[in-house]
Amino acid sequence: MKTFLNDIWTAIKHNQATVVAIVLSLALVVWVYGCQSTAISPLTGKKVTYSQLQMDAETYVAQRDKRIAAIVAEDKEFQAKTELAITEIERQDEFKNQLFDAIKTYAGTTPAGVVVTPIFGILAGGLFLSNRKKDSIIVTKNNALEAVVKAA
């Protein structure tokens, strides 16, 4: 067996270039036919083959289409809400204009004191309600303070 190995080693030494060429050729054949080409997928970040990369691309397109459809639906919903808000603003402005027109008509046909009296009545009512609210807050705080003092 030892002589057989020595004979092989001697043949390799005599034909080094041929042996290297044979080894490289075998490695090339194994690489070309035995290993699939891979690349890093932009979707997953993992090494994938051509067919896996095609599936990733199809997945991306499907996800993109869903995102686009969602954005389009969101845009339509926003536009509908905006149109409703604009309609509401226009309705309120129309009501204000009608109210001001009625007040102008009323003020034009009546003495100034009669026009000012309802306005002062509304202001007096607001002040009265505001003071009652403030009084109730003061009483509540005083009661709470007295409860804390008694507990201590």
C-alpha cells in the first residue's frame, strides 16, 4: 500500500499542472451543477434562489397593491369627510347670515333700547350662572378642607 501511495505521489509531482487543472475542473463542475446560485432578498434579507426571489417579488407586489388600495380607500374616506365638514360649515354660515339678517331687519324697525335689552338679558343670565358655578366650587373646596382638618 505504501508503494502504491508513493507511486501516486510521484505521478502528482510529475504532472502538477494537470492535477491542479483536474481538481479545478472537478470543483467547477460541482459548483455549477451542485450549488444553486443565491442572492440576498430585498424583502426578507435572507439568501434565496431565483425561484424564491421571484416569489418574494410577487409577495412584495401583492403587499404593495394592498397598501395602495388601502391608501386610495383612506383618501376617498377623507375626501367624503371633508365634503361633509364643508357642507356643515356652509350650513352654519347660512344660519348665521339668516340670523344676522333677521337682527338687522329687527334693529332697523325698532328703537335701539329694544334691540339692546335682549342682549343685556343674555349677558346677565350668563354672569348669574357663572357666579353660581363659582360659588358651588368654593363651597365644595371649603367642605373638603374642613373634612381634612377634622380628620387630622
